[in-house]
Amino acid sequence: MKIIKHLSLIIFGIFYCQSLAAQNTTYNPKFIFDVHFHATNQQSERMISGLNATIEHHQQFNVKYAALSVANQTIGQEWLAKTPNTFLVGPSFPCADGKYPVGYDCFAENGGWPDIEWLRSQYEKGTFTVMGELLYVYYGIPPTDAKLAPYFELAHELNIPIGVHAGHGPPKERRLPTCCPNFNEELGNPLMLEPILKKYPGLKIWLMHGGEIRFHKQAISLMKKHPNVYADLSILNSVMPEEMYHQFLKSFIDAGFEDQLMFGSDNLPIPMILERLQKASFLSDMQKDKLLFKNALQFFQLDSQ
């Protein structure tokens, strides 16, 4: 009996130690693909800005690729020249009065819009490989506006993925007083993209912010109809309450979108986002891999590299 009792204690001890080890195991991704990052030199205590700080941050947290939104072409060219193998660069527009929401020039020579023929040349040369963040919510026009039509047409023709601002924020108190007089949060509804997707079947679109809070259900509805529509959960994964983030993330997973979610930081520090992801006990390591890099590799057609 004593032998059996000792054996039982030993077995219990082994399983208990294994259980503790499992609880303390930290998930470490192979690397990170950040699909929502802005080229900016704007000084900020809470956001990653400036090329040197960005390079350091990306090296520290193993960001191998990033989709880079560019409005100031001088800054964009500088970043691309120094890190040619990291960034997938695309223009961010339209900008009200030729000014980006944070205040610097944005295609000011053309009223806040990139010249379409110039833009074509940038894609053909390989300088640009994505499009977005499209800011029609800030500009105050729907995605179906005639002004945007040539850009969707070009993206469809050249098979360029498009990132769009899909959410109701930021709130007025978080926007500059000079920003975006025609900002219209109603335009952040992802379902407003339905006519675009019907006109251009197969057009790749990713919903930056994933509909946020107000348009979460609409994002899910659009993604169910169109497997070529993906989403990043930036802002939800960092600024919003952690419990809310987990709730929305789980609802995407439960809806069957583990292959359509991607990682986006929107220039916020990566550790806080990874910590929240680590606490999402409903995710397997395989699902975390998909969210942090595998889905983005497939979406941007880099999965063969």
C-alpha cells in the first residue's frame, strides 16, 4: 500500500509539474507581419514613429514584414530606401485639403489625391505594392464615390491589395481641430464596400480596424460573403478594453475567420498587443501563427518566399 501511495504521489507530482510548465509556456511566433503601420516622423509618446525608432522596434520584436501607409512621399522614399526588404508600401489617401489627419502634407499638389498615372507608374516600377490606408471616412465620401473609382479600377487591374479604414473612430476629441471637416463615421461601415466587391470580383481588401465596435457585425457579414476580404484588429487589440478585444476576436474565430485575420499595430507598441494575444486562451498556437504572420503571407502572396 505504501508503495502504491508513493507511486501515486510521484505520478501526481509529474502531472502537476507538467501542468505548471504548460501554464507558464510563452508562445513565441516565428516572426510578425504587421499589416497596419504608418510612415511618420510625428513625435508621440504612445506611438512608434520615426524610421530609426521603427527599425529598432521591429528588430526587437522580430517584425519581418510590414504594410506601410505613406502620405508624405519624401518620408516614404526614405523609409523604403533604408529598409527595402521589410516594407510593402502603399499610398494613403484621400486627404482633406491636402493634409493628412495628423497635419502633414498629403498629396497636397493634387488636392489630397495621388495622380492616377503617376500612381500606376509607381506600381509598375515596384515602388508601391499595396494601396491604403484609404481614408474616405475622413474625407467624407463613400467608397462608391466616382472620385475613388479609378483607384479601385487600377487595383483590380494590377492585383493590388487595398487597405481601408473600416470603423467609426477616431472620436472628435482625438482628432486635430484642423482635421477632416467632413469626417463621417457612418462611412466606416464595411458593407458599403459591397458594390465595389460585386463590380470587381476577387479584389483583395483588408478592413483596417475590423469594423471596430459599431460595425463589427457588418465586418463579419462582409467577410462571410467574400473570402478575399481580410481584417486586422488594430486599436481593438490595444486601445480598447482587453475583455472587449477578446470578445470580438473570439467572435471572428467562432464565425470561421481564423484564415482571414491579420496582425495590425497602427504604430502602437507591439508588446502590449502580444501580451493580450497571449491571454486569449481560446486560441491555439497554430491560430496565433495564422494571425501574426501566416494569413498575411498568403494575402499579400508572399507565402512562397
